[in-house]
Amino acid sequence: MKNMMKSFVVACTFVLSVAAFPAVAADVKAGAKVFKKCKACHVVDAEKNKTGPHLVNIMGRKAGTLESYSKYSKAIQAADIVWDEATLDAYLTKPKAYIKGTRMAFAGLRKEADRANVIAYLKSFSE
């Protein structure tokens, strides 16, 4: 019974550790290149809003709550989302599908590696 319990704990630890890390190794430098697609509407290196809100310190921020930005859609303000790797990955895959009614016009990033890289880049500007 003890050995079975140990095996179960080891298996659970393995599954959780694999699930916690993306299958793709993230590259901040590659993320900077991918972020060029976002620059028309977003800034990541200064607290300056453009068409979209700035993305400084986005990690851990509740969606639709940046006080200096007043153009959020009702949909994103009502979304109960805190930005982290998982929520950004889902949102950046297909923004309009993830949050129905969002104003973000960007269609999304299809490649998992592009999403992982841009998220790593965004994280580098978060405290």
C-alpha cells in the first residue's frame, strides 16, 4: 500500500510539473520580434496608452482595469480574468473567441511558439 501511494504521489507530481510548463521553450528575443505585430496598438516599455492599453506590468493585472485607459469594452471589463501565462495564451490564440465582444481587432497568433515567446517578452516588462 505504501509503495502504491508513493507511486501515485510521484505520478501526480510529474503530471503537475509537465502541465505547469509550456511544451515550447519561450524566447524573449523572439517575443520582441512577434510583438512588432502588436506595436500599432500597444506599448510594453512605457506606461503610454495607444489605441489599446499599455502592457507594462500586465502579468497579474485583472483584465479591463488599467486606470489610465478608458476605452475598454464592456465585455473585457466584465470578464473575470487575471492575466497570466495561461489566460494570455488563450486570449492571444483568438481574442474575439476568448472574450466575446472585445474591441481588440487582432485576429490572434496561431503558432504556439509565437504565443509563448510574446508572453515571455511581456513578462520581461512585468514586476
